[in-house]
Amino acid sequence: MEKAYWLSRKRASLKLAQDATSSQARLVHYDLAGRYSVKAISAETQASDFASAVPRSIFPACTLPDAEWADDA
């Protein structure tokens, strides 16, 4: 989700750069777009690092009771 946010900011900055009337404004918006791109890549990397850092479930896999146990209930 954070990656999508930074990519939307990048697209907005690129649009503003295209519509800019001065070269300085264009340069600022292109610089921001580049920074947003780096932030998007960083967000993706952090998300994958977090997913691999989450421990596996501590609960054993659920199994269905045997037929003889089911009759006792």
C-alpha cells in the first residue's frame, strides 16, 4: 500500500514537471519524482523483509479427530 502511495506521488510530480512553465520548476518536480521512485522501491523492500521476518505459526496443523474419538462425543 505504501508503494502505491509513493508511485502515485511520482506520477503527480511527473505531471507537474510536464506542466511547469520554468526550467527550475521542472527540475524540482523531476527531482521529487526521482525521490518518490526511490521511496517506492524502499517500501517494497521493507514489505518483503517484514514478510520474511514474521515467524511461522506456533500452532500445529489442525487434524480431524479419528473416527473412534468422534463416536465418544
